[in-house]
Amino acid sequence: MSEHVYKLLELTGSSTKSIEDAVERAIAKAHQTVRNINWFEVTETRGHVVDGKVAHWQVSLKIGFTLE
């Protein structure tokens, strides 16, 4: 097994649909410019309420990627 060095990047994704969609949007956007993304960890979940209903989700996460 080879030895790797990892870097963490903190992101916040948002979505009007779901927590999962917010995570997927953040990772997809990071994937456009960051190579070798291997894992993620959700660190915080929050939302915005309008008229007693969830209007949108914000999910903070850390993504880990290997350095070349």
C-alpha cells in the first residue's frame, strides 16, 4: 500500500431540495477544480425556515483529497 498525504477543504453546499442534494452540489462543484477527492465528512447542517416550512438547506462539509 502506498503512503499518501491528504489535504482537507471546507465547503458549504445549499439546496432547496434536500440535505443530500446540498452535499452532492458541493462535491460536484469542487470536483470541477480539485483532483483526487476521496471522501467527505458532514460537519454542520442548518436550514432556513419560511412560513413554518423548510425553505432551503445549508450543509457544511470537509472533503479530503490526496496531494500529487
